[in-house]
Amino acid sequence: MSRPHAAAAEDTLGEAASARVLSRAAFLRLAAACFVAGRSSSSAAPQGTSFPPVRPSSKWLAFRADRPQTPWEVPDPDNAGKTRDVPAAATFDFAAKVAFEGPASDANEIGQYAASGRWAIGAAGMSPINSDPAAVVIATADDFELEVVADFRGQGGWFLFLGWERAGGVVISHSSLRRNEYWRTFEVIQGRCDRSSVVTHADSLAPRGVQKLGVKVEAKALSLAVAGTRVVDGLAVPRYGGGRLGFATFSNQYGTKPIRIGQFRIRSLS
């Protein structure tokens, strides 16, 4: 079992691009408006044409829950080789059918998983509409860097899935309990967890309130930083091949985590 070690105060995974990345304090101030106490997060997603998940370029592509109409440039399904600007939410798969068999060594890990719920965008952020396990696809990418501002309050389970294709990819799971916080990574191959790839990276890191999270995959190496702590640093993910990526919830002994995503931004490193 590996342990997290402290990251630099300015927590950006792309050191060379630090001049272009918002400071942690500024990033969190920008997110504050997304988390207004008592406001509902269950409003329906915009209706209309469904577009493929966005594939980011080398420039940062940002989404803010308080500005869900911000346009993303995506492939135009009616005009091959062309792109068009559409509302960011139109490219999200809010009810992604993610299913696999997790490590399941105890009640607080992912077992037989099948997403059955739905995510939506409201004034308080992007979040599941109820306590059912649910997955949302936000983009498709090869090597990438992702920065997220989320509200981590409450117990429960959630995870990120990366490079998801043909019922396989990389999972970063967080099981939030009252006394422990388990952060694990593992690879899924054809719908089953490769148990030899399971690594518990932390059992005591407990982010609370609105915090920043950063994920980077480059040259088949995974890094993760949460709330100013480097949790994963260059972990080899040899089977990673790019694909869909997104957020999902699963049930531990306290149920699914009521996580709210206030904003995120992503760029390609390929």
C-alpha cells in the first residue's frame, strides 16, 4: 500500500504550464458561486440534438455549472469534417451505461457495478438526481489533464472512469466513510477488475467542502492530486488506451456519495 505525500501549495499537475493555470485560491473563489446552500441540483439537462462526447484540444476547455450554456466546439454530425458550437451539456451522456465487476473485497469497495441512475445540471452543480448508482460521460480523450472543483461533503462512494472502451479502462475510486477515506485505482478488462492492478493509495485523506481535484494521464502514467495532496504520482497504467471519461457514483455502507461538480476544465496532452 502506498501513502500520499504533500504536494506543492499551488496544486497543478502541469508544472510547465503553471503561468496559464489559475491559482488554487482563485480557482476556488470562482467555484464558490456554484455551491449555494439549499439550491436544487436536479434540473433537467437541455433538450435537443445529442452530440458525441467532446474531444478536447491542447487548449483548456472549461465547463461551469453556473454557466451551462457555454458553447463547446464539437463534431457536426450533419456535416462531416465540420464543427459547430453547442451547449456544453448537449455533449454529456447523463445516463451512461457503465457496468463492470469491481474488486469487492469488502462492503466499501466497488462490487458488481451497473449504473442505473442519471446526472443533471442545476444551480448547485452537476450531480446525480438521486441515490441510484449513476455515471456521466463528459469527454473522450487519449492523454489528457483534467481539473475539477467539487463539493466533497457527505459519505458514500464515487469514482472517475478513464479511457473507457469495450467495458474496460482505468478506475479511480473514493469510498468516503466517517473515519476513513479510501482512494483506490484499478484497471478493468472486458468488464472485470484486474485484481493484480488494485492499489490503495490512501486510507485517511478526507477532503471536505469545496476542493480542487486534478487528474493527468500521459505516456501511460496516472497522477491524481486532491485538496492539496498528491495521492497518485506517475502510476503505470499499461493498458490505458484512451476513450470516454467521466464521473460515477457507487454504494458503500453509507450509500452513494452526494458529490456536486461545480466546474471542470480539460485539455489534451496528445
